Amino acid sequence: MFGFFASPPFHDPQLGELLRARGHWRGSITVSPYSTVPLVLVGARSEPDAQAVQVARQVATSFDRWRPIIEEALFEHYQPYAESLAAGELPAADGAVARLKVASEVWPQVSLIYVAVTPLDGVLTTELAYATSWDEEHTLGARFQADTFIELCGSVLPP
């Protein structure tokens, strides 16, 4: 019954098939060194935003430049948890939270959940969302506008 109003799939030679659902274009993306994760793009009913597609195509190559920035931001987010654990203010959950000494140690403790390319305050923004072993209640969003790191948002939801 609603198939008549559905948007036809959009095929991109690099990103593959994108389907419109819940107001966004959805597909998947591989971001080195991670496996394939969901991809969410802004766009009109007829097709994804051309600039959002272009930005998404660059995520895998941009990740090599972004990785040290993301790991430092994640490590900074981890620090209050480490201090609380050391002070005995948080229960040590069966060693689930590793004691990290340097920023590069965050990667085994995080998982990339999704990548979204959507507007934030009117500017196209790439958000890489991470689940962490030290903050199970929140998904953290590393946000970039072009190649500039904007913030690590402490609580994001997939669009």
C-alpha cells in the first residue's frame, strides 16, 4: 500500500545501495580498521544530498587523519572514569574497564557503531559514533565539519 510513495533505492559506485528510511538515506560503510557499520545520510526524498554523498566517500581516507584526534578525545573522556575507579568511587566491573595509560590504548575499548553525515547548526557534519567499555550508558559522537574536529559529544543517538 505504501510502496507507491517509497523512494527508489539510490546506487552509488563507492557507497553501494542506499535506501530511504525514517527520513534519511541508509546504507553501510567500511571505516578502516573497522568492519562495516551503518551509514546515515541527509537528503531529499528523491536522492541523498550530493555533498553528503561526497563527504561519506571521503570518510575512510579521512579516518587516518582523524584517528589521533578521536583517540585523544576518547582518552580525555575516559580520564574521569579512571580517576573514579582509582578512588574506589566506581565498582570495578570484573575488569571490564581496562586501565588505560595512553590515548592509543582506547581502540580495544571502543566500537564504532555508525557513521552519519547530517547537518549540525546548518553545516554538514560527519559523526562517528562509538560505544565504550567505560561508559556503557552513552554513545559518544566524534564530530567533524570538513576536516575540522568540532567536538566529542557525550551522548548521541542514531538519526
